[in-house]
Amino acid sequence: MTPEHRTDNLTAAVHCSKGQKRVTDGWGSVMEYYGVRPSFNNTGVSHENGSVEKSHDLIKKAVDQQVSMRGFRNFSTLGEYKDFLNKIIAKRNSERQKLVNVELALLKPLPESRFCAPEIIDVTVSKFSTVRLLKSNYSVPSRLIGCRIRAYIFYDKIKLFYGSQSIQEVPKIEPGKSIINYRHMINSLVRKPGAFTDYCYKEDFFPSPSFRRVYDLLKGRFPANHNKQYLQILFLAASEGEQRVEKVLDELLSAGIMPEVDRVKELLSPQKEIPAIRVIAPLLQQYDSLINRRYL
């Protein structure tokens, strides 16, 4: 009888589409290597997750108790936090050493390729300067529109390459969400500001509450061209530095001055005082001494 390995419906192991389930390629290869038949819990039947969920609940409580005994919840580095968790887990696992030994006796050598090896996908950059990966959208520089790029999808991040050139590295997000960098798209929107009114990624174009407040003020004062003004301000943020522009916006807002793009430009590039230049005209008589001089 073929051994069976059961998990819940985690995305790393099962792909669900239109009510149908299938094993992911990565998880299927692991199960095939070990000669195990994969199976999954029934969706919506919570008690089938009982043993796993209870263990998860207990480890969370154990971590919370240890943090409370520690007296504070801040950790100086991620490594320090991992060491903290590993000590708690090691202590809990020590109580189950006999059962662990039974499991170890049944383990086979690890596969040659790691289960967490990246999934590689080639994708074309859309006209909106985005790529769609695993049902999520990621923005890339607009110069790559129409180009074919390669994505290396890890469990926690995505690396994008154009040929051998690294483009960017972004966190991997849940399906249906987006990571949009306004700097990738601002050039095209500045040329077509009317498209910003119903832009699907509009909320990603407000880097901070100050920018959002500025947009609302401009919309109330300049209904006809507020998009144009705001996008030009955002273009300045992309080219001159987001923090510099935000500082200028905060100064204008604090002073009760409407943050029009021309005022923002003035404060970003203050007029420097022109130094006084004094030119002393030479005396022409000084040239008389050169009239009869010969040069070798």
C-alpha cells in the first residue's frame, strides 16, 4: 500500500482553480521522489486540521509566554529573533525525541534539487509597465514595456532579470494584490494626466499622507487640471527626491499656502544670491612697453 501524506490546502502544495484541486509541480516532485501519495484536507472542514492547528496554537502561546517573561518584545536583529524562536522550538521538540527518532528511521536522502528552489517564469511587460506573476501585479521600469523578462520566484521574494541584467527584487505578495512603484509609471502619466482620474493603481501614487492631502487640496482648488499639477509634483519627487519634495509640501501646508507645482519648484530650487563682480580695466599705457620689445 502506497504511503499517504496529508496537508491542508496551502498554496505551496495545492493549486485550486474553479473548484478543482491539483498538486503543484514542486510538491508533486517531492512526493514522487519519496514514493508518497499526496492528499489534502477538505476545504471548510476545520476539524480536519485539528492536530496541526492545535500545535500551531500552542507554539504561539509558548512564544508569547517567553516574550512576556523576557520583559520586552523588541529584538535588535532578525537573527536574534530567530535564535529566540529556535530555543523555544528545541525545548518543545526535546519532549518528543522518541517520536522524532521513529520518523528519522523512515527518512530517505534529500532530493538533489531543493524544494524551495525558485520557480522560473518568462513574462512580457504589459503596456501599463507591469508584469503579472501568480495572479499578482508588479510594476517595472517603463523602458521595458513590450520586453520579455525572466522572473525567479522564491518562497518570499521575486527577482526580475532582463537578459543577464538584474532589474529589481521585490517581496512576494498574496495573489490578487499588487506592488506598484510610481517611479516606474510617472513619466507616461505626466504626458497623459487625464488617465489618472480612473487609474487602477491610483492609491499607489500617494507615497505619504502629505501627498494625499496635497492632491485633495489641488482637486478642490483646480478641478480642471489638478491631475496635471499633482503628477508634476510627483515627477519632482521621483527626480529630485521624495523626502525633499515632501518636506517642501509640509512647509507649504503648515503655512496655509496652496501647494501649486510652481511654488514647489521655487522652494526646491531657491534663487542663489548673485555675487558682485568687479572688473578692473587695465591702463593702456602699460602696453607701450611692449612696442619695441623683441621676442626670440
